[in-house]
Amino acid sequence: MTTRIDARFAATAAEGRAALVTFVTAGDPDHATSLAILKALPGAGADVIELGVPFTDPMADGPAIQQAGLRALAGGESLVKTLDLVRAFREGDGATPIVLMGYYNPIYVYGVESFLADAKAAGVDGLIVVDLPPEEDEELCLPALKAGLAFVRLATPTTNDVRLPAVLQNTSGFVYYVSIAGVTGTATPDFDVVAGAVQRIKRHTALPVAVGFGVKTPEHAAAIAKGADGVVVGSALVDAVRGSLDAEGHATAKTVSAVTDLVAALAAGVRSARVAA
Amino acid sequence: MKASSVTEHALPNSFRTGPDERGRFGIYGGRFVAETLMPLILELEAEYEAAKKDPAFHAEMASYRTHYIGRPSPLYFAERLTEHLGGAKVYLKREELNHTGSHKVNNVLGQILLARRMGKKRVIAETGAGQHGVATATLCARFGLECVVFMGAVDVARQAPNVFRMKMLGATVVPVQSGAKTLKDAMNEALRDWVTNVADTFYCIGTVAGPHPYPGMVRDFQSVIGDETRVQMQEMEGRLPDSLIACVGGGSNAIGLFHPFLDDADVAIYGVEAAGFGLSGLNAASIAGGRPGVLHGNRTYLLMDKDGQIEEGHSISAGLDYPGIGPEHAWLNDIGRVKYLSATDDEAVSAFQLLSKLEGIIPALESAHAIAKVVELAPTLPKDHLMVVNLSGRGDKDVPQVAELLGTSL
């Protein structure tokens, strides 16, 4: 059976463009607004949704996503509620892939088997778990694949050709290339170097390669989209959420549109990439 | 003690063979890190395995231990404390007499010598009480390496003397403003720095936690404490001690004392966690109040809520104020080889005063937690019982904080 992730990347490839992968944190700035943002993303031009699961100690994230996670936790968001969000989203959208992105501890504490069953039932398509390298595949990756969920692996600038096959071995859905050695939302990558790295990974796998970390503007997105199958934007979107909040940190009438306006601009950037080239 | 599936299995022939090739102690430990760090961690493991087999590495370490740190540290019979308690014969392993004032330097020396072998020019570290930060800044000064120490902003405020020492030694101290601004957040920030500067940076972890190979490697560097204790006790009493006791935050001073004795079945071993305001209130006792989870590269007991969100520890001692514990301790607890107790803030402050008055030794607040349980256990034991407590650090750094608690302004 073709998965939602496979179908979506096949469709964008058929259109001759990269997919726009948008990251938002579940429950940021509150559960209801977060659901409204999720529902509005596909219409604004998001092809794949990465939904961040908030965690107190996000070791691979920069300040923007750290703060988004803390806003969500302060509002009572949890892994259980994150699955609620996915379920509610799926009532109106059966096609847009949703990949949960986060850290292992909340999943481990939930219980791997019950989490996988509940995530699948809620309509989750794949998982990105930052602190589970291939050396720990038995923890979650292999059970997830068995349960019919994609396990999207991060490949990084430090993943050399010797290590790459091990990283790709149990990867499914797509490969997420981390454009910089660093945390999310900080440095801007060197686009030529990234293009070379994407080509290197594509020599080892038939899976789509999406690129993220440090992609902030439509121009960045366009530059990445020339050679990659997907462009991931996260910190810039959660920054847009933050910028729309009132003095007490609550959502305003502008919160959803602050995100969707940026997504629309990014989507235009992605679509322009290969036309211009 | 908690029930565990591990105890249902046969006990191993030796308690000293871990970790396995995956970095596990039973179910604990592992390598739960971002892919960016994985190649470096594998390189570090290979480098450490090579160094372990290299006599030149051991010779270099032995020389600096003797001439720079001032080892061996004395094993000292605490005569007046023993008289006062009226039971077991109490010995102090005097790690507070090491250069820089705590056991931390034992580990830092090993890691800095490794960093030099690997050609790294920049060293980062996290610190809670500042003892590990000071030790790292010291060795970096000695070898001319750049040193950046991450320290929670709350700890920067409560451990001002150590912050100044680190700066004097040429280190950059970065006050960490994220999260609860204590040791856990300092470790997050150090990991973020490491991911960002992975090519030239060596991460000098201060305790027996983090991803494999750190827990086993740091333990090996700290085991000099227990190795010396074995020899010294044989010389002084002609036999092994009957019990060992040490405070446990991450647990490096404790495992350093315990590890060489794990297979001596007649030696009772006690770790002392920080119970803070008490086990029913805010505390930092991960085994007493936590559950297995995954944080900072390893699986271990953690303080967390039902959603797996990490909770803030609380201890009067910045060095014990961490919501986790080294994975080997988690395993030793489950298999029942080490018994983990806890001491409250109040008990630690009383012990701090008691040891100062009776022995003329001001202990670190961390070590005072172990002393507090000596005060409880020793009177219940016969007079020929030999008890060794690890006096892991000296208390100079804590004097301003204790003075304030006791209502004295300095």
C-alpha cells in the first residue's frame, strides 16, 4: 500500500518541485490555536506536516523551538494531547502526511507498543526521534516499521560515506538532511555545500531527501528546493507564532495568519525554484 | 528497594564487567544522542580503548596524579567522629585534599589527556557546584587549551567563589538561562555547543552519565579512589573495609570508591542521594523518587512527570541538584548490589557542622550528605566494623551559603 508520505513526495516530484515540509510545535501557543494552525497549513501550501512533540529538554533545538516547547508545556500539552491533535486534523484531511518529531523519553514513558498503536490509529504517518541513532534501532525504529509507521532518519554533515549506509538502512518515508552541524534555527547553511551533500545521499538511496535546520526565508527555501526533494522550515514558523502573541503570551486573532502567510511565501519560494533555474 | 525484572535473572559472575559493547549496564546506559554526535562518540570510544592499552597513557596519567593532583589521597581514621558516634570505626577517604579541592580532577585529568591525544584544542564542560568546572578550567590552563564552562544561572549565583576561580584560570563561564537554570540545563547547553562545534571540541563530562563511552570511562578514571582505599585499608587494618558510603548526584565519586569492591561480597555499599526538603517534597533523589527514562544520552532513573517531562531536582547542594543518576548506579540498585539511601538538606547541614567541629574538616555540602548517613548508620554497628566514607570535596565553596542559612551575614 502506498503511504501518504510516498504519495505526497511522488505528487510533488510529478509537479517538478520540492515538497514544503512545515514544522510547528503541538500545543503552541495553546491546544485550540495549534489545531487551527494545523488545519490551515495544507491550504497555505504545506505539503508535509512535522508536528513537534514538546519536551522539557530539547537538546538539538535552538532557542525558538525550545521556547515553543515551553509555551506548549505551560499550556498543558502532552504526548497524549498531541495524538488528539492529529486525530482532530485527520477528520478533515486524509491526505497530508503528518510526521511527529521529538525526543525519545515521552514515547518511552508512554510505552513503545501502545504509543505505536495509538499513533497509527490517530493518523500519524511517521516519526523523527532526534536522540535515537541507528545504534539504538531496536528501541523504536524497528518496532515502528513493524507497526506500519515510517521512521525518518536524520543524516548530518558528520555522517560520512562509511556511516551513511547504516544510517539509511532502516530509514523510510524520506531522509532528513540536517544542513548544518548545529541546533535548529541558528546558522544559515552554505547552499552549495548542501546541494553537494544531497547529491551524495541520493547516490545511496532512492528515498526523497528533505533538507532542514536554518532554512528561514522564501529565498532560502528556493535555494534548497533546486536540488532537494523537500524543504523543512521550523524555527521561522514558531517564531511567527511567538511574534503574534499578546503581552501575556496568549494567541491573538493574527496568530494563525502569521503562520499561514509565511507558509504561503515559503510555498511560493519552493515553487519558483526550478522555474527560475 | 524497587522490584525489577532484572532481579529475576541470575546475577552475573562479576559486577565489574559492564558496560557491554552497546554501552549498557543491564537495561541502562546506551547512546541516545543526535546523529551529528554519533561519529564523534564512536571515535572517542575507539580512542579511549586504544589509550587503555597504551602504557604511555597510563604512565603519563600516573605522573600527573602524583605530581599535579597530589595523589594518593590519605585514608584518614576519623577518631573523634568515631568516638562521638560510638559504633563503627569511620575512615575518611580524603578526596578533598586533591588539587582543586574535590574528586572531580581525577576524571578531568584522564579526559584532558585523551583530548590531547585526539588533537582537540577546545574543551567544554557543564558544571553544577562548580567543582567540575574548576577542575576542567585548571587542566585546560595547565595544557593551554581553550575552556568554556556552561553553568546554570541559578548556580552561578549560589556558587560565586567557584565562578571567579574558573575565570581566574582563564575559562569562559557561560551562565545558562534556559529551563530551570541549573545543572540539567547546563548539560543541555553543553550538548548544543558540542553539536555546533563538533569538529574541534572535546566535551569533558563531569560525571558517570551521558552517552557511552562516558559512564564507563569516567568510572575508570575515578576508580583510583577505590583502588587506593583497598591498599590503604590493608596497610592500616590488615583487611578490607566492611562498608563504603558516598554521596550520589550523577555518582562519579561514589562509583570511583565502589567499583573496585563490587565483587567483594562482604563489603556493604551505600550510596546517598539528596532528599532535598524530604522525599515527599522537592528533592533530587532519582532512585527513591524516579523511574527509568532517557535523557542526556543514557537510560537511567529520572525525576519526571507522567508524560515523561523532566522535573527539576532540588538540593541544597548544587552538585547533587540533577534529576538523574549514572546508569551503572541504576543497574547496581536494581540488582541489589548497592543500597541507595537519601539525606535531606537539613541532615546535610547538620553533618557539615558536625564534621567541621569534630575533625577540623569542612566538607562540601555534597559530601555532607554521605556524612549524614554515617551519623545514622555508625552507631548501629559494632566497634570493629570498618566504614569508609568518601569525603569527595571540601566545603570552602559552601561557606557563604551555609552562613546565610545559619543567619550569619559575611
